[in-house]
Amino acid sequence: MINMDEQKNILEIKELKKKFGEREILKGINFSVNKGDVVCIIGPSGSGKSTLIRCINFLETPTSGEICYKGEDVLKKYKDLALYRTKVGMVFQQFNLFNNMTVLENCVVGQVKVLKKDHEAARQTAMKYLYYVGMADYINAKPNQLSGGQKQRVAIARAMALEPEILLLDEPTSALDSEMVGEVLNVMRELANAGLTMIVVTHEMAFAREVASKVVFIDQGVIAEEATPEIIFKNPSNPRTKEFLSRFNQNN
Amino acid sequence: MTTMPTTFFEWVFFLLQQYGGLFVKGAVVTLLLALIGTFVGCIIGFVVGIIQTIPVDPNTGTVKKSFYRCVRWLLDAYVEVFRGTPMIVQAMVVYYGSMSIFNIDMSAMFAGFLVVSINTGAYMAETVRGGINSIDPGQTEAATAIGMNHFQTMRSVIIPQALRNIMPQIGNNLIINIKDTSVLNVISVTELYFSSKSAAGVYYKYFEVFFITCVIYFVMTFTVSRFLRWVEGRMAGPRDYQLVTYDPMQDPCGHFPMPTRKEQD
């Protein structure tokens, strides 16, 4: 029985701390993610949400603490983080598509360079995900020829083309206007329904309430509350959570 | 016996007839020095720029860290020394120094290529560093996030974008090199200036000869300048794109058809 539980637990974060100089951004974060979970991280600006998600795939090096992937400490298991990073995809607020490449090349380059797939196989996989996010028609376009929502959908396809086990999304809709937010959220919703494990930093409370299996509320570098969306949105135990969500709950 | 020319233009035509071949040879040597020197200099610049931007993780070992620091210090020293001394002096030091210290008897021409290349390399190193810094850090982050290492990121993502940004500066370097290789006459490289001086000495017609030289230099730099503009325009790529429509039912196995050659361009 214990073994099965360990299998389900895909990512575990233990006592994660991150300092920038003297400023401590993360003050000991603990939480775990099960396979198939959609974890939404919410919280006020500057609370450390983005730093946390960037620490998970080591874009920021944690000051101390442990990140365990499938029960093993990542820093001990993977001498070269490249392999781990292909299993933990990342989508950025500012899309960060490679500006010198077409949409298709964006989704192919990682598979060819990092996973050493041959070009035709990489192209097939890329097309599969581009079709999935509804961008298959645009494979010849350059990123600067696309709208924000289109760029973000390509960015999701690029991350998915490496067929990761976990997808990290760092405020994927914050740079988009309200019309484009919808198209990106739809893609994310579909991925969640397909059973992909996702960790999403978001200000889209409606999305969190609808899709998340767990909501983590971060305030001033610590997890203030962690619960199912029903509890967080209807009946939060921490007064800080209640305060943060008061505006959202008023409108709904 | 033909009568000697009297007016300025008669002299110019006379000198062109007499020494046309000499001018052409000199111009070819100058152009070769500038082109090859700039090309090799660019390669040096890119290598130095890429090495200087290797990120050093705070968790790397002390040995590795101090190794990187040493390499960086050496490269900085190279840039400062070759940027901070005149090329005419470098030519003398390299040509005569190699002979007296290392006992290497290199030809003046080889010394010329060497000096132009490493001199340009020092300038290009700084240009490339600037070019790399000009690219949004998000590009590097995205490449890191899909598992690419520093060299893969540089080769596939950063350098192609940086190259476009620094093309005007590469053009500058090429044009400066066409003109400044004239200083190599001090080690008797037979480039355009050296050839002109030889031609001028025969009839003591310095103004007429250097008028011709002046025109040749300008034609070379102007041609190169226009050519580089054209290359820049090409690098920008097409401004629009073709939509490609796929019918997923076309192949029941879900394979996407290969785009035709035209679609890829």
C-alpha cells in the first residue's frame, strides 16, 4: 500500500527556501503533488508564487530545501538537469517563444536537440500538439506575427511536445486581454481533463475554482492555506485567505 | 617617343595605363585582408562572447569556478590589449617579435592576416557581448526550461538573433578594415596603399596616384556597404506567412503530411 502511494506522489517539495541577497522570498514551503493533480497557486503580488514555480524546474536555484521528483531528490538523481527539465515543462507569462524560429521549429528544436529525436518524428509530435492547441495552420508563422493568445497556445504546444509528466504554468494568461484569456484557459482545461499533472500560478480565480484539485494560497513566502477549491473559496480557515478572496467572492 | 602627359587627367590616365595591374593587385590584397580578417575576427568574437556569457551556478565547485574566472580574465586581457594598442604597432610587434623571440619567420602577408584577425576579434568580442545582452533573457530561460544547455541555447536561439542585431557593427568593422589594412605597409604587405606608394615614387606624382587610390578605396567600401544592407534585408525574412490547412481525416493514422518545399520557405 505504501508503495502505491509513493507512485502516485509525483512531486514533493520539502522546506524550500529562496533568498535573493538578504531578502527571503520563500520561507520554507512544503507541499506535494499527485499524478493527475491540477494545483493552482494563488496569492498577492510579491508573495513568492513565481519564485516557487521557477524553483521547481531550477530556473532559480533554491537556497535550501529539497525537490523530489517521483520520490527522488532531483539534485542528487540528475547530474545534468536537462533531462529532468524535459519532464517538467514550463509555460511563461511572456510566452518567450524563440523569435528566430517559426511556430513549427519552436516545437521541434527541443525534441531534436535535447531528446535527440530524429527530425521527422519530432515534427509529427510537434504537429500533434499544435493541432491540439489549434495552431496547426500557423506552423510557418514567426512569433511576432501572432497574437498573444496564439503565442501562448504555441508555447503550451512547445512545452507539451517534449511530453512532460508535469506542466508548470507561470501566470499564463496575465499578459493577455480578456478575449484571449478564454482561448488559453480552454486549452489548459482540456489538458487538465486529459489527466495531465499541472501546477498553475494564476489570478484566474474562476479557473482555479473550476479546474483545480488543490488550491495553494501563498502569502509572504509561506503557504497560508492549502485545500480543495470548495474549502478555499467557500469556507477558508485563514482570515488572510478570506481577505484576499473577498473581492472575487463579491463578484461571484 | 610618346609625349609626356601634361594635365592632371592626362597623368591619371597615363598612370592607370602604366600601373593598372599594380592597383588591381593591391586592391585584391586589401580586399582579401579585410574580408578574411573580418571573418576570422567575427569567429573569434563569437567564441569569446559565448565563453564570457557561460552562466556560473552558485553551487558549482570552487575548482570549476576559479577555472572559469581564469579563462574570463585571460579573454578580458586579450580584448583590452588588442583594443588598446594601435594596429600599426601590433603589426610591427607580431612580425618582428615572432622572428626575434620565437624564431618563426612568417611571411609579411601571413602576419598581416594574423594581425587584422586578432585585432578585429577583440572589437567583435565586445560587439558580440553587447549583441547577446540585447536579447531578452526570457529567450534563454525558455531554452533552459526545455533542457537546452548553454551552447545549444547560444547556437540555436541567441546567436541567430544577436547576429541580426550586430550586422551593422560587422559592416562597420569590414569597412574600417578595408581602410585600416593600409597600415600594414609598415611590414611591407603589398596592399593597395603600399602598391600606390611604389607607383607614385616612379614619376613623383603623389597627388595623381593617390587620387586613383582614393577612388578605388571608396568604390570598395561603398560596394561592401550596399551589399551588407542587402544582406540585412534578406536576414529580416518574409513579412507575411502562409496558412497551412490540414485535414486530419486525410490520413487515418494521424500522420501529418510533409509540407512541400514551398511551404517550408
